[in-house]
Amino acid sequence: MEYLVQQLINGITLGAVYALIALGYTMVYGIIGMINFAHGEVYMLGAFLSMIGILLMGVIGITWVPLALLIVLVCAMAITALYGWSIERIAYRPLRGSFRLAPLISAIGVSIFLQNYVQLSQGARPKPIPPVIRGGFELMTSVDGFTVTLSYLQVFIVAMTIALMVGFTYLITRTSLGRAQRACEQDRTMASLIGVDVDRTISTTFVIGAALAAVAGMMVTLYYGVIDFYIGFLAGIKAFTAAVLGGIGSLPGAVLGGLLIGLIEALWSAYFSVEYKDVAAFTILVFVLIFRPTGLLGRPEIEKV
């Protein structure tokens, strides 16, 4: 029982990271109907920016952890938001009226470019950093000495995911930007006719998604303590799986899908072969696409003619 509880805690923490990345996927897809396959690499950029920022905080003498992490988080979000805006402006906006495969091909090209850009600028070797947030709670201990622990960092990751989920749900449902996003999701042409700045709305969505990816990148840097230029590919694919599993286009679905993928990975790694944990996650995706293509919380698209 104690081992199961520990794996559930680990799975929820991992799922919270996937959920943050999946939110970026589902927001972009909800408005322009396109999968931004470069989003995983934006998350990887956020991880590297966080690592560099944490090291710089130590160099300049800012050693109070909450202040240092806040500065690093704000800077990483700002820089990745700029990357998100640039990617949309350069790689996607000129192809918006083209055939549907053109933006997809462009997204794959941007993904490869960012991978090689970081590899050349930071090197191909994994980059470790020392633990920044230490300590936690001891929840229970088994008779054989196994202790279930909940670290402060795990609490921070889950709390941050919940707070961002609530914040962006409010943004979508209660603000003028959210109304503009929902209008563009329904009909971009009609939205432009009633005064919505479609280009600005789409760019803002990319900026928000990139900032969320930076938060996930910082969480992974703190949680695992080691990153490399290739972490964005697999994490991006799993986050996309989470978005599809929960119902792509649905913010609660993205969070639910991320938590499910994280739990599947953690439990499979604990009780079966860890080498096949990715196979287990993608197998679940296959079954969902076969039996419920809209995802767990997705709604079927109804086209009126």
C-alpha cells in the first residue's frame, strides 16, 4: 500500500507537468485547429532558460530561494513568450490560408531547428544542476522501513498547475481576450467582421502557451535536476497524447489527460517493465482514438450546413 501511494504521488506530479504542456497544445488547436509540434521544443527552451537563470542567481548572490525562483520564472516566461510570438509570426501566420499540411510541415521544421539550435549553443551533453528545493513530509512508513514522502517541490508543482488551470479558465470564460478566443474558435471570418483582431488573438494565444511551457520547463529542471536538448521531443509527444486523451480543445481535458498519462507511466514503471512505460501510454491513446475519438471531455464537432 505504501509503495502504491508513493507511485500515485509521483504520477500526479509528473502528470501536472504534462498538463501544463498540454494546455499550450489545446489552446492553439482550439483557435486555429492546428497542432503546434514545436511546442515541446519551447518547453525545452524554458528548461534551459531556467537552468541558466538558477545558475546566474547563484553567481550574482541572490540565494533566497523564493526570490531567486520568482525572478527565474518571470524571465523564462518572458523569453519563451517572445519565442512563441516569433514562431507564430514567422512560421505559421504566412501559411494560415494555405493547405492544411503546410503549417504542420512548418511546425516540424521549427521543432528540428530549435533542437539543433540548443544543441549547438548549449552542447549535446546532459546538464545537471544541484537540488534547489529540499525537504518534504513523511506521510507513512511500512513495516519493512519504506517511507512515503511528499516533497515540498511536488506540492509546489501540483499547486502551480491547479492555480494556472483556474487562472486560464477564468481568462477564457470571463475576459475580453477569452471571448475573442472563443469567437475565433467558432468562426475566424465572422469574428474579424465583428471587430475581433484575429491575428492579435492568435499571437496572444501562442504567447500564453509558450509561457505555460516555460513554467513546465522550470518544474522539470527543479524536479529531475538534469536536462538535455532532446527532452522537448518526447515530453511534447506525451503532452499531445494527454491533450488528445482528455479532449483536445478542452482546458479541463488537457489537465485530466496529463494526470492520467503521468499516473499510467508511474504505475507501469512501478509494477511492470520501465522500458515499456511509453508504449503503455501510447497504447491508451490508440484505444481512445478508436473508441472515443473526441477524448474523455471533448465534444463532437457538429457542422451546420
